[in-house]
Amino acid sequence: RFLPEKMVPFSFPLSKCALWDPVPMGDVIGSHISYYRNPKLSMMEKTLRLAYRHAKQNEKKLFSCFLLGTLGVDEDGEGITLTIDRFDPGRGV
């Protein structure tokens, strides 16, 4: 979970059988997508135009939708690229 002021540790739900020892070991490390890699965002122009047109036609100021894509590691292994190539306006329900 990410809170604006600080990061908090995540936990797993309780279960009757544990697959590992839950006692913390070692130093605390950060687990953020940009901690070790340089993130890039790539978006198809058609997708952006569809999302923009949907937002302009929507009567409500706030609405929900989905932007779908793929996440991949660059060839040099130094960065990750999020490629958004589909827009889904979702349902009103």
C-alpha cells in the first residue's frame, strides 16, 4: 500500500498453513517499480483520442474507464516500458 506521506508494509491474509516462516529477516528494502529500473510510458494516439472523446462526451465530471496495455522489460534490461494500446469505457453500472 502507498500512502501520500509514507510507505507501509504489506501483509498476507491469515491462513491455517504457512508456506514460509513469517518472522522478518534481514534489512528492510524498498519495492517500487522505479527503484531499480527506469519506467517509460508509451500510448497509441488512437487510444488517447478515444479516451479524450469519451471524456468530452461524458456529462459527469468524474467517470471510470480502463486503459489496457502491456508491461515489458527493455532489451538492455535497464528499463521497463508500459505500452497502453486499448481504451475501454467500462459500464455505467
